[in-house]
Amino acid sequence: MNDTKDWLVRYSKANKNRSTYCFCYNHRAPGYFCLVFKLGDKTDKTYVWNIKVLPTGYQLNKNTYPDMVHLCNGFKKLLQNQLSKKSNGYTGTYSRY
């Protein structure tokens, strides 16, 4: 996981103002994998959301997605919604490892 976070930080420094994300195994929880992301800001904070693998697709934050394309688009929409709520005074929760 540390290699993934280091890569995200390096990549985001090379591509300023861009949020980045990637997937990796979750060795702590069978049946899940991690979506690791970094926002396009000046901090080196990385965040982790766990994704559950289902027979019919994937589950992220109680939302089910049938394939990876829908999962990626759903992640972007969820993140966008949380960021807009946060800018309106809502303190959303991100998981940090």
C-alpha cells in the first residue's frame, strides 16, 4: 500500500491540480480491494475507500455497480458530491490508512 501511495504523490506532483486514483489488493479483507486516491491539492494526503466484490459487480459506499466503468464513474460522482458538500460546510468522511 505504501508503494501505491508514494506513486500517487509523485504522479500528482508531476501533474499538478489533478486528482489521481488507482486500485490495489486489500490483503486485510478478502473479498475487497482498495481504491486509493489523492485529491488535486498541495497536500500529500492519500485516501482509501474499500470496494466489495459481489457476484454481480462491485459495491462502494452502499452503491452497487455492474462493472469497472460504472464503478469508476460512480466513484468520481461520489467524490464530487462529498467535495461540494464539504465546501458548503459539511465535513464528509474519507478513510485514511
